Amino acid sequence: MFKRIAYSTDIGQYVLMSALLRDNGIEVLDLMRAGHVSIAGVDHGFYVQVAANQVVWARRLLSDSEFRHCVVVEKK
């Protein structure tokens, strides 16, 4: 199972966040297999999704980087 941990409307940010996580041994769901939708040629957003057992470490990595503003916090 994968969980959403970050969101960006910028494909470049998505790619950089995914690379950072993968470089640190975290499994990231590939964008091409994710449920991304493009309407009328406009990209609406990209979720970074990681394996459920790696959520805490992945959020910590992104929170300590320039992507802290992209981190999605789960509502209880």
C-alpha cells in the first residue's frame, strides 16, 4: 500500500522530490502508474506516494529539505 506524503503543481518539483526519496532508499510510486489526470492539457497536480512502511522517514526527509511546503499532513 502506498500513501500520499507530498503534493505539487509543478512536475519538476515532483521529479526532484521523488529523486531525493529514491536516493535515500525510499520506494516511490512511479508517476506513470499513479492516478494523475490531465484535463485540456493542463496538469492539475502531482502526489508523491511512498510505501506505507516508509512514510515517517520520507516525510522527515522532505520536511528537512526545500520541499517542506509540499508535505501533506494527514488529518486525524
